[in-house]
Amino acid sequence: MHRTLLLLALLMPLYTSAQADPQPLTTADLEIYPIPARDQLIVAFEQPQDGSLTVGVRAMDGRLIQFLDFGQKMAGPQRVGLQLPTTMLDGSYILELNSGRQVLRVKFVMAGGGS
């Protein structure tokens, strides 16, 4: 009986540590290319946990230019492609990545885009 309790006591910390919250998504986890962007943008990152994935492109004043819903994704490496609207002019934009309950925003530059 005592051996069983001791074994459970030793295993319990291992079990609870495996249930810890995933690490937050940071800009260090995100790669976007090519920069400057032209007609498309590739977004690569490590999704920390299973969940929904959406990507938005915003003008610097916050206006939503494009929104893509990639549905449910499993935790792990992700790579998605965005076909940027031909109406986007050269300049700076914000890429907004929503992964599960986490939101990450990074600035990128568009050059040689729309007219």
C-alpha cells in the first residue's frame, strides 16, 4: 500500500506539469515572407495548441483589408499563404494572426502591389 502511494506521489508532478498552459505565441515564433510583399505573403509559425486560426491584414489606421479563416488547426508548425488583394497600395500594413485565444500583430511592407 505504501509503495503504491509513494509511486503515485512521484508520478503526480510529472502528470500535472504535462497539463501546463502552452507557451504564448510571440513574434520570435513568426516568420513572414517575402518582405517586401508583392501579391502574396507566406506566414509560418508554431501554433502552441489546437484551435482556430484566422489571419487578417489591416491598414495602419486599423481598417480590415482582408480576413481569412483557416478553421481548426492542430498544435505544431503551420504555414499558410495569403493572396493579397490587388487593390493594396505600396506601404506599411499590419498582419493580425489569431491562434486559439492568442492574437499577434506584426507590421509588414508592401511594394510593387496594386495600382
